[in-house]
Amino acid sequence: MDNERAGLKRHAAIVVAIVALLVVATGGLYVSRNPERATLDDAARAQAPGKFVRLSDGMTHYDVAGPDSARTVVLVHGFSVPAYIWDSTAAALSTAGYRVVRYDEYGRGWSDRPNVAYTADLYDRQLGELLDSLHVRDKVDLGGVSMGGWVTATFAGRHPDRVRSLILVDPVAGTSGAASGMFYWPGIGPYLWQTVAVPKMAGGQASDFVHPERFPDWADRYRPQTRFRGFGRSLLETRRATAGMNTDTLYGRLGRANLPALLLWGKEDKTVPFERSSRVRQAIPGAEFHAIDDAGHLPILERAALADSLILQFLARLPR
């Protein structure tokens, strides 16, 4: 009996030791792999260019260029690359005399990472409150790239009295995947997201280009936002909120409202494949459509001169 008890104790001790080692190992892996080491506070924001405004869900980082009295164009970025994704277009529009507003969506860039559900309501509220804070009373021209297409189309559908036109660049289209896979597993899913997915995101942005060698600093520009706590969580929550989403109804509402729309799409887009452009064109049959040769997901950068000229021509045809 004593030998049996001693054996059980040894087995229990071994199990405890193994569990302890696993805890230490998983904790060590999390610390070494997770890039989020800093808190986005006032001291951190002092490093950032642009301006900040406190909205109901947190601080929002934004930039305004061009004359204050000019017609306002608002440019909305996509899933994870912040407002600098619109650098070329913002410069072209402001030089042409437009007032250009860009901002980082919650969870991205220098904006706060609130611990909330990253739903359409959140993004819609952020955009509306930002315009209110800037005292924008006239209708605006909205530009959205990738996931920004969803954000801007949602805002236009909910607030048609505030939107003059919509510019969509390789917008999300069709039906997104369901919330399945290891990143959605209870408990361990967020851990795997932070240690497996998030560390690879900066390098993975090159897949948006046909010629990534032309943008050698793209990953380095992306990395600073990943060091602030809440970045990965905000992206995962966005994926949860948009799982199974079908954009046909969303874009169809704008088509029925006859909202002037411009649709640009890189022919070699692998992120939101070019073939999906047909669904957006079907939903918004009146949209002016341009397929951009030799461009992937970001024709506003790879074919900047062409994209900027098409956007300027489109805006010029619409009265203020």
C-alpha cells in the first residue's frame, strides 16, 4: 500500500511538473512572439504626426490637408494598414484644392484600441463623430479601400444626407468566410492569433502588390502600430464581426439610391480577387468602373498617377 501511495505521489508530481513546464513554455512563447509591448498613451502619441480628437469610443488620430473652406473628401483605409495607405491620393487631392480628411480606424495606427465589439456600428460612429468634430456640414465625397469599402458603404447607406459620392478601391466583396478555424477556438484562439498571426502581419503586407520590390519600406512602416497593446485583439474582433458577411445587399442599397460611385480594381488583386468586381458592378450598375492593369490590391499606390487622375476626373464631374 505504501509503495502504491508513493507511486501515485510520484506520478502526481510528474504531472504537476509537466503542467508547470507547459505554462512556463506557453508564457515564454507569448512574451517572445507577441509584438505588443507598449501602451498607447499621451507620451506615445507625442511621437505621431497629425492630430488627435477624443470621440465617444476613444482617441482618434487624423490628418486634414487642403483649404478649410474647400469641398471635403474623406479617405478610409482597410483592414489593418492605417491612413498612410492613401498618401498619394491625399497629396493629389489637396494639391488640386480639395480638403482631404484621413484617419486611423480604432485599433489601427495611432488611434485607441478600445475593448469593444468591432462592428459596423463602431466604425460608423467613429466616422460620423469625426466629421462632427471637424464641423463638416456639407456632403462629403467618401473614398474606401479594401475593408474601407465596407465602412464607407455602411456610412453612406445609413447617412445618405451626408454623402455626395463614393469612391471604392478594391473593396471587400461577396461573402466573407465563417468564424471557423483555430483563431476562433475559445481560450486558445486569441493566444494563437497573437503568437502565430500577428507577428507575420507586417511581412505579409507585401502580398498586396504585384511589384513589392518598389515598396521596400512597406513592412517597416506597418510595424510601429503592432507594438501597442490591443492591436491584434482589434483585428481579431473585426474578423469575428465580419464573419459570414455578404456585401451584395450593402452595395445594392447604394445602387438603388443612385449614389454616384467610382470603382477602381487592380486586375492582379489576390487579396480581393478581381473576379469579385462583377458582384459590386452588378449591385451598383451605375458605377463608373476602371480595371487597372499591372496592379494588385492597391492600385492607388502601384498605379498612383492613373488612379489619382481617375479620382480627380470623377470628382470634377460632380457639382459641390
